[in-house]
Amino acid sequence: MRRHKVFLFGALALCVLSLLQYCKALHHMLMLRELYTSSVNLEALGFLWRGNVRSDTGLWEPGDDREDQGNAEVERRTGHGGEDPWRKEQPDSGNVNRMTVTLPDPKGPWGELHKRSFHLRDDPTPFFAHTKSGAYCFREGTEMAFLKDDSGQAAREGQRKILHAQQEEPNSAQGKYARGKRLVKCICRQGWHGPHCGIPTMVQHSNLPTKARLTLRKVPRRVINAININHEFDLLHARFHELADTVDLFLVCESNFTAYGNSKQLHFLRLLLNGTYNYMRHKILYIFLDHFPKGGQQNGWIADDYLRTFLSYDGMSRVQGARPDDVFLINDADEIPAREGILFLKLYNGWTEPVSIHMRKSLYGFFWRQPGTLEVHSACTVAMLFAVYNGDGISLRRRDYFSMPGFRNYQRESGHILVHWSIGSPVHYAGWHCSWCFRPEGISHKLISAQNGDFPRWGDYVEKRDLNYIKGLIRTGGWFDGSVGEYPPTDPKEPMYAPKYLLKNFPLYRYILENPYA
């Protein structure tokens, strides 16, 4: 009898566990169905831009006066044409000290750069093209073939065309409406996936739960990339060249104070005015932080957070024409997203938010590759930025979005389930994080400028700022505490070793591409 009781209780426990697993699976299926039925273009987000979104695509038609109404609402929320709704919630901006800075002459050709606004416009780039057989393919991700003219002579060299798509007979699952019609598809190059060959490997091998439900946009999103700059100018060149045809606006914030609270010169402004960044000048909105937050010297994390808060508040308040489903991307200066992942966000509907990026981790240069990846919360839609994060970029960098006051309301009003995902994976890099990637003089400067919160603050030790000591760290891959990491061997020819611009200009950037002291 005792054995029978034990067997009965065991069977009952097994039934309970099976029921729980079934409920869990059912919950996930319902969640994915919800994600499928709601695209991420925020067409239902009436509580932010009521009445300004088309019901079918979530986009404004050119010439539609609803766009002007929508822009007026965006400007009202971002501080244009009225009181800035953020001012009451900004951190106390009482300054520790101030220094006089001479900014560009308001009457000059540049005007007051730190007060200018920027009007976002649609990207006219023809990312996709039709083939003769009717397929609609992503140009970059699709195989090409030389064409021949009607007389049979070869077209001039360099002229390329998307291959004729393979023709297939429809299967029974596609319904009777497709019977008798021949389907076509694109032929993808290596590294590209999907029916249109527009999904890069870093997305295909990501944890995005809606990969099978992605759809092309009729009009690309606009991408806004916000960054703070101190003296990472070579990495800034790499970022601009990597994202030149993907990002529509760079918000670049510079302060006349270091993160520690000491006064400093506006070196980026000088380079911007002398023409160093002329190739990207038309996409740069200069943000000037002229004060240091109260308490920032005693608690360095106050200063660290405030840099990103001011960057997003001031920057977005000067952006005109933003739409709710545009992308807001915020990075540190040493975090460079790969172009393909950001271009995917620009061209596709159906992904969820917020979005992280798996970045290849390097120290002192790309030659010291650290294990794993750095997964950084980096992107969301403009709508989520305001509705959930209250326009504060530092909140986006954190992982507690689901506990923020606006989260439930945003999820309910938009009709979307917010599921965090990451571009890339621990073995498929979607960007680069190159920490302390300077010449020895630059590392010494960073030690002095570092905020007073990440202890031990190595810049407080004179011997740690010695250039010969720093060269020894670069040579061995060691750290300031005397430890030496274990790094796998690297080769500049390996995929995702470094941003393409740096590799193309190897002699100029050799100091961070191969170990100069090995």
C-alpha cells in the first residue's frame, strides 16, 4: 500500500509539472502572436502623436499636412515653441565652477552651433531594387550579374544587376490565390539572409523573437546617434565612416569640463571649425555643456550620468521633424556599432525594443581582444525614449526599463509587448568596444580626466601616469592593478577585427591595430 501511495503522489506531481510546462509554452506562443500582430512602427501610438500616423504603414505621406501637425507636437514635447517640459526633472545643474569659452561668432557662416536646430528628412537612398523577374531585393545583400544589351554585346564593365530570381511553383500552404503564379526570390550573398536578402548575419543569429515576422518599410526610419566626446577623435572618424550612410544625425556633445570637474578646451569644436570633419559636417548637431553638475566632484557617477542626460535633453530638443518610430541610438565614444545592424533597424518593421548590441571587447588596441562581448543597451524608438525614459539617455543605458513609471502605459497604448533583444551574439559581433585605445599620452590624459567614482581612480597615482609604465601595459595587456589578462591570438584579417575605415588606413592607425611595443 505504501508503494502505491508513493507511485500515486509521484504521478500526481508529474501531471502538475506537465501542466505548468504547458501553460508556460502557451504563454510564449501568445506573446509571439501578439508581437506578430503588432508592428514596431508605432502606428497605434496615439497618446504621443495622436492622429498623425497613417493606419496602414505608420508613416506620413509626403505633402500630408498631418506631418506638420505631428512635428508641432514633437516640438511641443521637445521644447520648441513653448516651455521645455523636462526642465523640472533635470538634475540640479548648479556648477562647481565656470570658465569663459569663446564660441563661434553668431554672425559668421556657422552661427551659434550650440543653439542651431536640425530638421530630419527622409533618406532617399534606393536600398532595394526590383529584378526583371519581379523580386524586390536589398542591393547590397543580393548577388549581382553582368547584363547584356539587346544586341547581345556585353554592357560596360562595372555595370551590375541583381540576378534573376529563381522561380518556384507555389506549394499548397500558400493557398489557391497563388495557384498558377510563379514565385520569385532573391539570391543572397554570404552574410545576408531573408526573402529580400536584407537581414545581416548579426541579426539572423541574434535572440530576436520575431525574425520570421519582419517586414520591409516603405520609407526608412531616421537614425539619431548621440555620443559624448572628450579626446577619442580617431575612434570618432571610425564611427562617422562606419555609419555614414546609415545614421541621419549625429548628436555630439562636448563640455568645457572633464568628467572629474576640471576645466578643459573645446578640442572637438576646434576640429569641427578647421574642417577636420567636413565630410560629415552636414549630419552633426553640436551640443555644448557649459557647466558641471553639483556634487559631481564628490560623486563621479553624478557627473557620468549627467553627461548623457544633458546630451539627450538638449540634443533632442533641437531636432525637428522627428517621428515616433525613428531610432534613437546612444553610445559612448569608444563604442562603435556595426553599420549592418543599425541599417536593419532603419529598413525593417517587426523588431522589438529596447535594443542592445553585442560588441567585440578590446583593450589599448584591437590587438588585445578580451573574452566574450560587451552587451550594451543602446537603442529604442523616439516614442519609447519619451514615453518610458522621459527623454533621458542614461535611463536607456540601464536594464530596468520594465520598472519605469511609463512602461506599462506605453506598452498598453502602443499595443506592443516590449521584449528586449540584442543585435549579434557572444560569437557574432555587432560592433566594437575599444577601451583605452589611445597612444600613451592619450591614456595618461584619460587617467587625469576620469570621473571621481570608478575606484580606484588610477589617475590619482603619479606612477600610473608615467608614459613608460603605460607603454609596458600596452605591451603586455596588463592592467593598472598589476594583473595581466589572458587574450586569444588575433589577426587583422579576421572578420570584425576593427572598423573598416581603420583597416583601410592601416598605416595611419597602426598604433591601435597592431601592438607597437610587442
